[in-house]
Amino acid sequence: MKARSIMIQGTSSDVGKSLICTAFCRVFSNKGLRVVPFKSQNMALNSYVTLDGGEIGRAQGVQAEAARITATTDMNPILLKPKQDMVSEVIVHGKHFLDMNAKTYRSQFVQEAMPIIRKSVEKLQDEYEIIVLEGAGSPAEINLKDRDIANMRMAKLTDAAVILVADIDRGGVFASIIGTLALLDQDERDSVKGIIINKFRGMRELLDDGIEWVEKETGIPVLGVLPYLDVNIEAEDSLALSSLRFKKPKKAEFPIDVAVLRFPRISNFTDVDPFFDEPGVGVRLVSSVHELGNPDLLILPGTKNTMEDLEWLNRMGLDRAINELRKQGTLIFGICGGFQMLGTKLFDPDAVEGDGENAEGLSLLPVETVFQAEKKTVQMEGVLSAGIMEGQMNLNGFEIHLGRTTLKSQVRPFLLLKDGREDGAISNDNKVMGTYLHGIFHNRLFTRLLVNQIRRNKGLDEVKENVQSDSERREEAYNLLASHLEENIDMDTIYQWLQLETAEN
């Protein structure tokens, strides 16, 4: 029997679809069901590398973990990664396909994508009992609906019961629900079986009259109201950069100041998430010399276009400011594109990153990068070079980049990889580090030791409490999400839709 399907769609982006899908994956997994996440087309700045080197949306990788299964590219067969204005990299089954502008994508590629998507759906339907589908943006974008392959077309393909999620935290929740339903065709509206109101702060009783009115007006039950929950699961959408945890803190509140450059084309910004969990550490995004100040640690994160973001950095005068910080002894850390910028020269002979011009780097590490069309996507594991931290330390994460970086003089690599390669570089005084290892700071012991090193340099006491591993933290988060969902949502109704036993059984 083919898998039954439930689909989470939203009244807009960033209403919480990904987290709710993650919660459903863990709830169904806890019930002993073979459950799998699916998103036909995802546009994401943060991605996940599968065991076989495929690149998919970060959310589907996280949802697979919550479902206790291994992530595959069938869970997100089409991934779009914004690269330039109106241009995205199109990734098909985890591999680079081509760069395409929005107009060409909609007019030509969308129809070509459907057979690819359909094949993935059929495979998942044969292998699993439940498919938890995630929509994209809103299903009611009337200017895009004829080419929308991520929302109602997927609901029809899988015969999914659709749950519409609305974000009350941003205001206008009832208008967003009614407006979304009004813009759907009748058959699409009939697919919507329930509504969830998400991110509620306040007294639940104050919503009763509104909920009663919505149910009477639409004939669709409100399955529940989810209170606002700050859970430590990585985001993939750039809208998360405006969330509360990324708002600039008052520097006086934190003895350790971590600044992260907010490149215009920043990607994999979840690399810095672990610093939010470190005691006494403040994390802030900076886009100008004025905002930069004098941090204890400056992170140059990943970017979807190293050359363009390097040009932006120079134009903003941040290149000079970073070199001043280097002279003052600030710890500077570059990841992927940020690592490439720390080098002396960047070459783009095949116009992979734009117009094919070469560029001067920040010259903080003696490395050079040559951009190549073939993308490197692989999970990686290695040992930290001697002298960076006390003792030997194994680190793991993933590699996603265009370009080959070589060391041009006697300088230590950052990592000695298990496959025999060397990764990254580190200055002789250990003050400038660069690596291609995304997820580096999710190696929590490394992050704690790095922060304690900064503490010692500032004359502060080290943090002695135990370090919880990243996998343990994620497991706690998945279980918390599942409990949160079950406590606040009418799960019995959902089990009835899926022809399953009730939640009590």
C-alpha cells in the first residue's frame, strides 16, 4: 500500500512550516511509523549534504534526522540557491545542474522538473508509510500559481491532507487565513483539512472568539494553537536573520563579543548557531565598519558568491577594518567563502563567480583560490592540526564549495582529513583560521575550547561546565518539538485522516 500523506502549507514564508514538519516526523517516528519528509522544490541559503555527497535543503536533512532515517536527495529533488540578483543555482538530485534566471526557470524548467519530482514521490510512497510534505512560501501567490510545483500540485499528486499554518506573532493572523483560502481554487480549498495558528504569545482564551469565527466562516477546523517556542534547530531561510536571537545585543551584557559579517549573499549562516548556547557570548551580525567595532572573534561565513561579496566587503571599507583588527590581535575565522577571502588571490578563469575577473584577497593567510565549475559536496571528517588546541581533536561537518584552494608557503593546514587531504590554513600565531568545514562550530568541544581561549586572553575565568554534543542537543530539540505538537494539536483528527490508530494507542 502506498504511503499516506500530510502536507504543511503556510500563509507566507517563515510561519514555521519547517519546524512543524520536523515535529510531525518525530511524532510519527515515536509511534513506530516509517515516516519520511519531502519538499519538491526548496529555495534555501543553508543546505545539507547527504552521505553520498548530494546537496538538499537544510530543513529536509533535519526532518530526516527527526524521522530517524538517513537523508537522501529524493526528499528534496530540486534545490534552488540564490546566487545573484534574479539568478539561482539549480541543483537536481543533489548535484549542480545549471545557473538560471527566474524567468527562464519558470518558463522552461518547471515542466521539466515534474517528472523528476514524480519519480521521487513514487519511490518514497513505496518505501514509507507516511510522507510529511512541506510547502513553500504561500499556495496563494496568484502570479505564480500556474507554475507552482511546491504547494497544491504536490498535495494533489500525493492526495495529501493539507494543514494551513498561520503566524500570529507577525499580526493579522485571521486576515492571512481568510485571504489565503479566498485566493485558492475550490478544489485546492477542499484539500485544506485543518488550520494551525503558530507562534502564539499570551492568553489562549483571548483567541476563542476569533477561532470560532474562522471555523464558522471557512468550515475548516482549527486543529490547535502552538505557543511560541524557541527551539535550537537550524534555520534555512534568510528571514531567520531578522529573528530575535540575531538582533544586536548590548555589548555590555556579554564578556565575549562575536561578530559575524552579514554578506549580501550569506549562506550556511547556521554555522554560528552554537555560539548562542555558549555562556557569556554575544553574537551579532555586522554590515558596516561602524557596526564592526572591536570584537573578540570575527567570523567570515559562507557565501553564494565569494567574488561579489568580496567586492562588497572592499567597497564598504571592511577590508581595511579587518586588517586593523588583525594587527590588534583579534581572532579571525573564515568558513568556505570567508576562508577564500582571507587568502592572497582569487582567480575565476571560467567566469564561475561572475565576469571572470580575478581579485585580491585580504592576504591574512598565504593561500590562493581558483574557482572551478565542478562543485565539491561531501561529508568530511578530520583531525585538528597540532598546536591549535591542547591534545588531538576529531572534527566533522560537510564541504560545499566551488574552487580549489592551495597553500602558497609554509603554513599549517587547519585539518588533516581522513581521506588523506589537507583542509584550510592557520596563521603561525593561531590568530587567523580558515576552513571549508561547514558545521565546524557544531563540534561543541572545539567551540568551547575556542571561547575559553578567548577568555584566558582577556583574563576571564574559563567555563568549566560539561559540553553537550550537538547530536544530543538535536535529539532533545526533536523530542521537545514532538511534545509541543502533541500537547497543543488535535492529533486524533490527524490520525483519522491518515487512517491510523488514535494518539492513545
